[in-house]
Amino acid sequence: GAGVSQSPSNKVTEKGKDVELRCDPISGHTALYWYRQRLGQGLEFLIYFQGNSAPDKSGLPSDRFSAERTGESVSTLTIQRTQQEDSAVYLCASSFGANLHYEQFFGPGTRLTVL
Amino acid sequence: SQQGEEDPQALSIQEGENATMNCSYKTSINNLQWYRQNSGRGLVHLILIRSNEREKHSGRLRVTLDTSKKSSSLLITASRAADTASYFCATDAKGGSEKLVFGKGTKLTVNP
């Protein structure tokens, strides 16, 4: 079946604008994760969902960042009033369950550039 | 701070040689995973090793785990140019939230 998909693949925006990033997980995967990766760096955990609930939002950098998930499927990460330091690749992953014995399947990411 | 830290940060070898990458972590874990990333985009899961396992093999990959030293190594044998990528270890935290913590990765270059 299809893997994890993300859209858009690239997004260029001006400082101060809001952006929405979308993730479509693998069908049947109950857990969904968002990460941020700055250039040359490792992955920085942002938030994860079990079903439509987000038990751990501790990685969200500021109140400008929010995420939601509906229908235990698609998730949207919203960044309000973007800043240049938000420029990064945003990666989404899904897994069969939130138990970390399951591998995570990653999407190709959205490269966000804030001018 | 990072739970997992890989070293070296960068490794360049010739095709056919073996590549060894190391990962150290700070707190007790349930399991440790290795991932591969090409061209700064999506990651691909390579192997998962549980805290009660010491060694695991998958094709040309061999992973070891030493919980007493809080370290793991990934060995790629008979490397190929196509193995060129960044390799990350990721750990959970025993008793912690259901999230993986990734290191900064080792950038491996295999020269033909």
C-alpha cells in the first residue's frame, strides 16, 4: 500500500505568515509523529498522536506551533507568524502503535523556507 | 540534551570496506533503533534492538548493544556506494513518554 505522504513538498513563505503542513499516515497506523530537522542536524521531536489525542506536546517550540489530527488519519501542523528560525524540514512518521517497539515509517518531509 | 549521540560525525571509506558507527545514550532504554536518511529527506528504519538483546543481524548490517556502557554500534560490511547516507540512532526512555529521541547522525560516504 501507499506510504506516508506529506504536502507540500516545499513551501517558501514570508516572515509573519501562517503555514499549514499536512501528513497522511499509512492507513491503520494509530500513532503519528511530527519532527523538525534543521540543516545538518538530527531530528527534533515536536508532538505525537495516539488516535486523535496528543499525549505529548512537549516538543512544540512555542505557542505559534499547533497540530491536530482527525479521523485517526490526516494530521496538520500549523505554524503561525512564521520566523526565519522556523526554516527546516518537517518530517511526519506513523507507526502501528505508540508503543516504541514498533518501527516508524517516515514521509518525505516538507522543506519550509521562511524569507 | 540529546539522548543519542553518534560518532563519528562523518566517515569516508572505500567501497568494499566495513563502516562502523557508534551511538551513546544517557538514560535507561527499552529499545534502540537505527535509521538511514538519504538527501536530508525521509528516514528509513534499518533495525531495532531491544534492551535485553546484545547483537542483531540484518543482511550486511550488524548492531550491538551494551547497556552497561549505554552504547550501540552499527556495522555495515562490504560497503557499497549506495550505502552513502546519514545514519541515526534513536532511543526511547524507559518509563518516559512514547517518543523517540534521535542523535545528530553520522554522515557516511562510500567512495566507488
